[in-house]
Amino acid sequence: MGVKLKYIVDELELEIIHESTDYKEIEIRNSDINRPGLQLCGYYAKFVKDRIQLIGTQEWHYINSLNDEEKYSTLERLFKYNIPVVVFSRNNFIFPQAKILAKKHNVTIVRSPDTTSKIFSKIISLVDEALAPTMRMHGVLLDISGIGVLITGRSGIGKSETALDLISNGARLISDDSVIIKNIDKKLIGKSPDITKYFMEIRGVGIIDIQKMFGIGFVMEEKAIEVVVNLEDWDESKEYERLGLDNNYQNILGIDVVKFDIPVKPGRHTALIIEVATKNYKQKELGYNPALALNERMLKKLD
């Protein structure tokens, strides 16, 4: 599994100086980047040729200090390793020797206006996100009081309508109906498919645009998921959580997320209950558990 080099170049709007014949097929399989300072000095032990090679300011100035013959021989030692791409930062001048060797050894050269550290970070973030374990879930993702809440449940139970109620009370929409979830650095990051971003479907009304209707402050690009709220039909025979001493969890992409099962029936203010559940979760994360506080108060009363 890898990410296409073309995708990286397009997303970061890098300038193509020379395009190899296999440019569109090249895949980058990890986010590690090599700054070939040691290699330019002739040390190739432990050199990993499959990584993106970044010519930063220091490397560029070193090459620039060499005469033409030394430039050619120094760069050829690097280019002959069948490396996937060479990136020049800061819009630095591309040495003629590099262009000649790129054609000779069929290596792609690209250039970025960003500083070395900035393009380094951009590439790592983009590749890490592209390679992260990914899944889609049916639901609505909101930011409620700074907490990423994923609302799930059967189709037609009222997820979008409940979410709209929460948005009208200050929550922010990340995605409705379909949520793309990635495990990035052991955090679940949720976002919307591009085609449905900021749109919601409300039965009886149709499609609405949250950004246009409520404003830019009511939408977000992505959010870390901390809580799952599962809406389900009220079942008189089922024993629902009454105290909340311990958390229930749902495993998503190998990560356990706090889960609330909220029964739905006429007369219950579902949006308010979700908001309260979220704030209660936040209190527990900060070290205060109201169920434990009540239990301690009762024990003191009995004593």
C-alpha cells in the first residue's frame, strides 16, 4: 500500500522540473524523508533509496560550493540509486547537472517555495494521513463543546434532525451521513467526503447547506472523535445505564472510544441528552465523576 507521488505533487502544488517516465506510477510507501547530507559527502552505508530525497538549504549550499565536475559526480552517486524523487526547497536554483542526471537515470525532480522545515512537515503530514488505516461509518460527526461526537444509529432514527438541533445550539458540523475515519498517531480523525461536505439531509425539508445557512463558525474540516452516541429505539425490556459509574466503549480501528447508548422515544429531548452526556464525559476526563460523588455522599450519610 502506498500513496502516488503524483498525488503528493498535486496536493502540495510542487513545481515539476523533470518528470520521469514512470512518474504517474511511482508510489511512496512511508512518510520517512531523507536529507542526503551524508550521501553527498560519499557515505552510502544504511542509505534507504526508496525515500523522498529532500535537498534543503544546507545541502544546496554544499553542492553549490563544488566545481562543475564535482557537482556532477556528487549528484550522480545519489541519482543512480533509482530514488523516487528529489525535492528542492525554497525555490532554489536547480543545478544543470541535476537536470542532466535526472534524464539519464529517469528521476523526477520537483521544487517547492517553502522553507526546508515547512515542506518537510507538509510531506510527512500528507503521506501519514494518506497511509493511515481508514474506514467509513454511517453517522453524523459534530464538535460539541470542543468534543468530537459521532452520532450513530439505524437509518431514519433521527440522527440528522438531532444534529441540526445541536448545531442550532452552537455545535459544529464535520460530516453528515457518511464519516471518513482515519487512525492517525493513535487518534481517530473524522472528516467528510468532499462531495457532501457541510451538507445535511433533513427528511421533509431536503438538502441544506450548514455553512451557508448558519455561517462558517458552525462547520469544521475535521475533528478527533472522542465520544460515540448510538441512538436506538426505546426498548422497555432493556436495562439502560442508570448511574454511569463506568464507561462503555466501542472499538474503532483498534482504538476504544467512550460510547453512550441513548434510547429514543417521543417526549425525550435527544439533543439535550447528547449535550449533557458530552459534558459529563468532559467532567470525567477532568477527574470529576458525579456518580462517584453521589455514592460518597450516600456513604457519608449512612455513616
